Amino acid sequence: MATKFHVKRNDQVVVIAGSHKGKAGKILEIVASKSRARVEGVAMMKRHLKKSQEHPQGTIAEREGTVHISNLMLQSVFDASKRKKASA
């Protein structure tokens, strides 16, 4: 049976806890097995790519890491809550 989360792909969310608290973005992917989500522009990590046809010198690519689902809140809920007033 699939696990049900309070957020889904393409939702606008705000990170409410952890080292990326306050950042917002769109959910790109849900990793259900680990209860984590990949959010656009949040938890960026560097990936070293070795030399290849398209990168003859090799390169360091930046891409999104994952954030635990419990640390995410829908943007609409966040805007309606008192959390927004506290951080403003």
C-alpha cells in the first residue's frame, strides 16, 4: 500500500524546520520509501561528474537534496497561519 502524505508533486511548500527553515519552493519529487521530498532550490548539494562526451573537463553540478516531509508545510497553509506573522 502506498503511503499518504500531506503534500504532493508540484505543490508550493515552505520549509518550517531544520537548516533550510524559511525557504520555499515547488516539490519536484517525493521519495516515499524514505518519507522525503526534493524541493526546488532547497538543500542544494554538489555532485562531481567525471569526464564525458558532454563535459570533456568533468564538472561539479549542483542539484537538490531531499528534505524530510515533516519539515514541509503547504504555502497556502503557511500564509494563513500565525507562523508567517511571527517570521515577518
